Amino acid sequence: GSLFNGVDVPGEALIHDRDGSFVVRSDAEIHLESKGKHTLRAQGPLAVAVGGDVEERFQRDWTNKAKGTVSLTAERPFSIEGQSVTVKGKTDVTIESTATLTLKCGASEIQLSAAGVKISGPIINLG
């Protein structure tokens, strides 16, 4: 542990800027743990850059709220799976694909592509 004050000051490697910012650095691992509430707060932008895989595990509910636009982008296949999944738009919902869009439920399927619409299933009722 370290304590920096007017007499004991951090070395150059731990000073990020001369405005009072600081850096936590390790050549191996850093662990942050608390038995109570753990808060990470930034009044400005928050950037998280990870060079390897990321795994999150939540033992309880997970809620994400944003006052602005939310965007998820993946350069490789992207999957959402759950016991029950609901997508709800207060005004519009658009599902778009540049190749094929498929809706599946059991043995029934609706497939949309540039070539047309294919509907298949054990029983098909129109109207």
C-alpha cells in the first residue's frame, strides 16, 4: 500500500497528468473486491479497453439504463439467449439483414431473402 501527501509524492510512473490524476499499474494482476457496495463513477466519459476476452457473471438481476442512444456492435456472430426473450419498441421495431432473415418456432419457419419469402410448417393458415 502507499500513501501520498505533500511530502511523499508518487513517482513519475504513477502520475497521469499534473491535475491530480493518478494511475494504478501492475505488471501482473489487479484485483478489486468489496464485501459491500462497489461504485465506479465518472463525471466525464468512461472508457474500458480490453485486449483479451471478457466474461461477466452476475449472481442476481442485471439492469442497464441509458438516457441516450444505446448501440451494440459485433464484428463476428452475435447471440442473445434466455429462458424467455422479449423485444419491445415504444414506437417501432425493425429487424434487418443484408442476406437472410429467418423466424423459427418449432417445426415452423418464415425465411425472408432477396429471392423472396418462404413459409414452411406442418400447418399454414393465411387470414
